[in-house]
Amino acid sequence: MGNFVNYLEIFNYIYLITAGVTAFFAFSAMRLGRSKGVNVFSLLMISITVWILGAVLGMRSPTVEISSFFANIRMYAQILTPIFWVVFSFMYTDHDDTLFKKPTIILILISNISIFMYETTE
């Protein structure tokens, strides 16, 4: 059991380093805000940072209630990250006109409906 705990500690440190790197990317992209898609890229990096921190803090939490709280925060970031990826890829490749067409809006609505359904079942 002791070796397993040591492996979890190593993964927690790797996750924290990754969260720091993604937060650095987010804040440095905010400072360079002149390129196309930079605002969405920084939102994407922030959502990945929240996702990672939610995972680490959920694993390190002493009680089930606190772990459930961080799992809910992590779930929001997991839902928002693919949306930000899609929006960023459309903006970066100059397909902004197709961003607000019907299939893209349906993808965003499906993820928001899944968040709503998850929150109302608890």
C-alpha cells in the first residue's frame, strides 16, 4: 500500500506542474491579446488548469463532501474544454462564419443540457 501512495504523490506533482504550465500559457496569451483566437485559447488553458486542479484537489481532499465539490468543478471544466477547443479551432483557421451555424450551436447546447441534467439529478 505504501508504494501505491508514493505513486499517487508523484502523479499529483506531475499534475500540479502541468496546471502551472497551462496557467502560464493562459496568462501569457492574455498579455499577447492581438492574435486571432487568443482570448479563446486563454479560456481553453484556464479550463484545462481548473480541470487539473479539480482532479488533484479531489484526490487530496480529506472528506467525501469536499471531494464531491471538486468533482463538480472538474466536471464543468471537462464539459467546457471541448467547446473551447472547437471555438478556438474555428477562430484560428478563419472559419468564424461557420462557428455560429446550426451544428456548432447544437454541440454547445448538448453539453450545456448534460450539465443541467447532471446537476438536477443530485
